[in-house]
Amino acid sequence: MSEHLDDQLEAQLPADKFRAWTKRPYIRHVFLIWLGLTILFEIFGPVQAHLMGAPASEAMKAIEDTMSLFTYTAAPVAALVISVVLYSIFGWRQPKGAGPSNESPAIKTNGPVTTAWVVISSLLCVFLLIWGLGEMNSLAPRNNGVKPLVIDAIGNQWVWTFKYPDNGNIESNQLYMPKDQPVVFHVSSVDVVHSLWIVQLGVKIDANPERVTLAHVTPTVIGRFDVRCAELCGLYHAHMQTNAVVVSPDDFNTWVANGGHA
Amino acid sequence: MSTTTRGPIPNGGGLMRRLNLGTAILTGFIFAFIGWYIAGKVFGFGDGPDNSWGRDRVWIITMSLWAIGFMTGIGAFVGPVRWVMGKDQSFEDQMYLAGKNQGISRYFKFTTDHKVVGVQYLIVTMLLFFVGGILAMLIRTDLISKNTEIFGSQTYNAVVGLHGIIMIIATIIMVTGPFGNFVVPIMIGARDMAFPRLNALSLWLIASVVPILLSAVFLGGIPTGWSAYEPLGLQAPPGMDSYLMTIIIFAISSGVAGANIVTTVVKMRARGMTWNRTPIFVYGVVASVGLAIPAFPTFMASQVMSGFDRAAGGVFFDTAAGGNDWLYTNLFWLMGHPEVYVILIPGLAAMMEYLPVFVRKPLFNFNAAVLGIAGIVGLSVMVWAHHMYMTGWAPNLNAPFMLTTELISVPTGMLFLVFIGTLWRGRVWARLPMLAVYAMLWNFIIGGLTGIYLSDVPVDVALHGSMYVTAHFHYTLMGGAFVGAMGAVMYWFPKMTGRMFDEKIGAWGFWISQIGFNVTFLGMFAVGLAGQPRRVSSYSSLFATGNLVSSIGAYTIFTGMLIFLAAIIHSWTSGEIAPANPWGAKTLEWQVPTPVPLENFEVLPVITSDPYGYGVPDRLLEPIREPVHTGDHS
């Protein structure tokens, strides 16, 4: 690479130096590789959303949006590291058979670069944190005058039982919920630790023996979703799954009137 | 390893002359059998439903006595007993104990030479990886498709837990054990560790653990995952006793090793080796073992408590009797999160150490590297409850733990800066250890960034307990730390074995395993995003493609690792004889002859500069501050 540029640049002003630095051939190459990789890695945003499937609650939608945002932000960061790696392999490597070089520049450190790196990564970190806090705040349950439907979710090796104390204590192994109705789960276990996971609704909370934990959700889509156990709970942990069925309020009332049978 | 010019074996040693691995195993078995028989007579061997305490008592006593017998038989207590009897070691005794002129046989004894201990650690680590790898293959074979059931759920769960804990222990010792022991004392210009006998003690404690850990295979396995959450652990078969005895003894070993290595580095660096001239690998090793000192005692405490619950009617974690499962979870992760950095830091530090050698540039911003390591160490003890966002333990603490967790990305980012800064404009000498750095950076950027998703509390709702987590930590620990260890093996191989590592065979093994690794765990990210929980023996047909891909990848890893193992064995037995400094490196371990003589240095070195003085001055980016003779460079 044209190291002779160094000599011409030595006496110049910092701004000129920077401009001249950007004219070095490897800067352009690394930048182009970075740009290409950034675009390539951005594809993981939609891929990720596709894999996670359509959200069935506001909470799940917020989670998927956050993950997309993280991916769009992370792509250029990953691309930066990988572009230097690629240029190091294809641009700066010694030819095959050549031994160790004696022409590498003895760059011990670089104050401005280090400062910029730490400042930018700290800013990204602060952004992450503020975003996360804001999101937690917006997802926190609110008392909007609507009384949430209480459902007791009980983990028992290896089935889920759902009880509806507001609806005559109906018991069911399938989770029925009316659309657009806030629900609060009172989650507990009769033996070991389980974890109630309603995949498409963005609900997860451990079911602990001798305790009750809470989880909130408002289903917004009618359909059949997956309830799984997300904490290893023994022999048939893998089979501890059932359906979450979100129905219209009318259908839910019919289901209740039938004593928990569809 | 060379034994061509061997002098006479020293006269000292006394009883130690008769003790070796064989007597250790024999004494271990005798002690264990006596313990098992007496405990069985007293508490009953029965497996009946009303005798679960008795069963666990018998196994805990048997395993404890195995360890005591094994340590007796290897000679760990000879020194203290002689000392208390007033018979101090003579010079001849010390020379015998250091393994002087004893050839291969010193590797099977309570030898104090740090280089012997390093090689012993390497063998133990490779053995554990081999077993853990076979178990991983069993898991992936069972998961090839929805319908492949090579074994039932019970065995599947047992295998998953065993794979986890074996790999955790192996990865904890994989760098600080072999290289922390072999390389660090030479690197800092010392003749040996500060406490050579404690060094041998830490190694042989680990060796005594290996059969205890593997005994779980015959005692019902560890069907709880490696985290052994309570009260599930209380339901588990006596394989759990193997687990808790392993952790207890392992914690003692790591405490002993940690105190020893930290003391050695603080007190025994060569004259002139200021902290600014101390190689970065030394920082990495000290950070790792130093972090283990606060981390492992809580794990040990949790297992002592769980032992009380299992075998003596204690009520620490038995929720049905009033115990507290969240206490266990906290104690476990108080160890569990520092522990991932115990694993990660030395692997990265090994690569930071040798990267300048192949790029022929100084390490970029050594101070940032030190600060990055220190920052990670400091923050890592404050993040444990991010594993507990979804437990319901303390929802109000989720936000502060999210803060500390996300802050770790700043010092971790500094380490990335050090890596790419060192690569920047360096003319790379593309030997295999160097190429491993590229692989590590690719894997670890994926592992690191996916960790940020998991740190976010709402996102963790979707990802916690899913295969996404499994993929994430394999990217950091296997893709990052383990690749660092593979690089370290290749880099220090010539010094440790006296032979060059065969890079032709090695490259096939390395790259096949890297491709397989990415296939396996990218597949696992996909099924995790789609909602597959971890540690499941069967799964919904939704996840069929991803699991098939992961299993194909896993077989590819296994193939690659076998080739890599073949490269190690082939090079060790019949590789090209290595010169003393094949890489032209500037750290001290390369300045001593190969094989490294006992006590390393004839005359202790005096250090006058840092070990990264490579490259030619770069006048644009690094103005020369000191006067330079004209005509120094053309």
C-alpha cells in the first residue's frame, strides 16, 4: 500500500490529514466492505421477524420490534469488526510461503480512535438501556378501569392446569382467553420449578412451588397458540405443552357457560 | 519431553518414590470400598422410596473417601505429615519432587514442576472434552428428527446435564490449567510457581474429580441440566451426588490454584517486569483465576447445602418442607455469571498475546486491553440476576441488572478494539494460530451481540429458556473461548512438546469444526427464535428443519475435532522437532531452550521493555517522541 503518502502528509493540518487519510486505498476498501456487510447483515432483521412469527399481543409486537431495532443497530457494528477481519485476510496478509513481515507499522495506540470507540460504544449502551427501560415501562400493566380476567396457571409434572376463579372455578388443560381482554396469570407450581411460556403472546414467567408469580397480557389476535414449559422440570419436560386458544368474547362466554368445554 | 541427556534421579523423595497414579487409584478404590461397605451397613444400600437419604449418604461417603484415598495414594499428604513430624524437605527431596531426570514417569506422579503440571492439565482437559463431545453427539443424534429416539427422556435428560457440567469444568480449566501453569511462570521470568506443592495439589484434586463426575453415568446421570435447579435436584438419582461432590472438590482445587497463580504473578515477576511490561496473557490468567476465587465458594456452598437436603434432612431448598428454591438460584448464578468470564477472558487473552507475534505489530492499546479485562471482571460479579429475569424473584431488580449487564458491552468492546486495532495494517503471517483469531472474532461478535438481546428484559421474555440461549452461550464459550484455547494449543505446542504442530492436518480439523460449529448454532438460533425450549428430548414439527441442520452441523464439528485431535497426537509423537523460538516471539517463554530445563532459567532475566516491540515506526499515526538516529530505517 502507498506508504509514501505518509511523508507528504506529515506536515499537514489535522483536518487535511483526515481527508488525506480517507484517500488511502485500504480505507476505501474497508469502507466498501463494511457497507456491503452492513447491508447483508441487515437482512437478519426480517429473517428474525419471520422466524418469530406474527405477534398475537401488543407485548409480543413490542418484543419483535425491539429485536428488529437491535438487529438494525448491531449490523453495522458486526460489519465493522468483520470488514477489518476480511481486509486483514485478503488485503494485508503476507503472500503464501513468506515468513513473518518486518514491515508492519508499529502502531502502539491511537488516542482519538480509542476515545471515539469508547464514546460510541457507551452511547450505544446508554441508548440500549433507555430503550429497555422505556419498553419495560410501556409494557407494565396499567389499571385502565378494566378489571383483568384472573387465570390461575398451575404447573404440575408434566401438565398445565388453568383455573378461572372469576368464572365459577372452571378448570381446563387448554388456556382459553377472550380477545382484547386484559388477563393476569397467577402462576404457581405444585412440585418443581416450571416456566409458563405462551410463545406468540410474549408471556413467560416461572411457576415456583409455594409461591405465586404474576404475568399480564392482552391477546389481540384470535387463534391457537403454543403454551410450553421453558424450565427443565424432569422426565417429560419436553411434553409439557398445550394450546392457548384466543376466541371472541362471545365464544369465550359460551365456553364458560359450557363449563370449560368448547 | 526429550530424555536423551538424562542425569541420575535424585536420591531424596522418601515415600514419594513409591507413589504414583497407580497407587493413587488403588488406595482410592480401597478407601471407597471400605466407606461404601460401612456406610451401606449403617444406612442401608436400599433404593426403596423411604430410604433415599440412606442411598445418598452411602454415595456421598463413598465419593468423599475415594477422593481422600486417591489424594493419599498420590502422596498429597506426605509433605504436611513430614512437616508436622519435624522432617523438612532436603534439597534432594525437592529435586525428586520436581521430577528431575524422571522422564515420562514424572507425569504420573505428584510432581511439582509447573511444566509437568501444565501438561497434566492439558491431558485432563482433553479427556474431559472428549467425553463431553461424545455426549453432545448423543444429544444431537437424539434430536436429528422428531422421531429419532435413541434413548428415552430419562437418559436424554441425564446426558444433557452431564454434557453441560463436563464441558463447563473442561472450559474453566482449558487455558489457565495447561497454559497458566506451563507458560505463565516462564513468561514472568520465574523458576516455578510460588507454591509448587499446592500447584500439584490443585491438579490432582481435579484428577480425583474426573472419576467422581463420570460415575454419574452409572448412578442415573444428572437429569437436571448443569444448573441443577432446586427442588428438581432433590428428585434426581444419586448421579446428583456425583455432581455435588464434583463441584465441592473442584471449588477447592480452583481456590488453591487461584491463590497460587495470583501470588506467583504478584510476587515473582522478573526484575524490571513492571505491570506495564507484563504480558497481556498474564493479566488474562490472573483475571480468570482471581475471579474464580470469589465465584466458586458460593457454588460450593450451594452444593454443600444441597447435600444436606439430600442426605441429612436439611431444609435449605426443599420447598415442600419450607426451603427456598430462589436461594439456590441466586447462589448458583452468583457463581454462574462470573464463571463465563472465568472461561472467556484467558481464551481471548491468549489470542491477544500471540496476535502481535503473527501480525508483527505491537498489541494495539495495551492499556485498553488491561482496562477491558478489569472492567469485565468488576462488572461480572454484579450481573448474575439477569439469569433470573423470568423467575419472578425480584421484578424491581430487573432494571438494575439490565444496566450492569449492558455496561459489560463497553469493556468487551474495548477488547474488540484491541483485536482489530492490532490487525489494522499489519502484514499478517498467516499461520494456523493466526487464522484461529479470525474465526474467534467472527464467532465472538455473534455471541457478544446476541447477549445484548438477552440482556433486554422484555426481549428475554421471548428468548429465555429457549434454544436461542443455548446457541448464544455456545457462540461465546465454544466459538470464543474454546477457539482461543485451540489457538493457544497450536501456539505453545512447540514449547510444551518440543515439536511443531502439524498445520496441514490441523487446518483441516480446525476449519471443518468451525464450519460445523456455525451451521449447528445458527440452526439453533433459528429454532430458538421460533420458540423451541432448551433441554427438550422431542419437539414440535415446526422445528424439524432447524434441528436437522443443527445435527448435521454437530457431526461436522465432531469430524473436525477428531481430525484436530489426530493432528495433536500425530504432532506430539512424530512432529517436526521445534526450534526454541519458532515464531520469533519476544516473550520470555520463547527465550529459554526447548525442552525447557528444570527451573527454567540458569540466570534470572532482567526486563527492560514490554514484549510487543514489533514493527517499524509509523510516522503518520504514531509520532516518534524519542530522538532517533538518522538513517535508522530506509
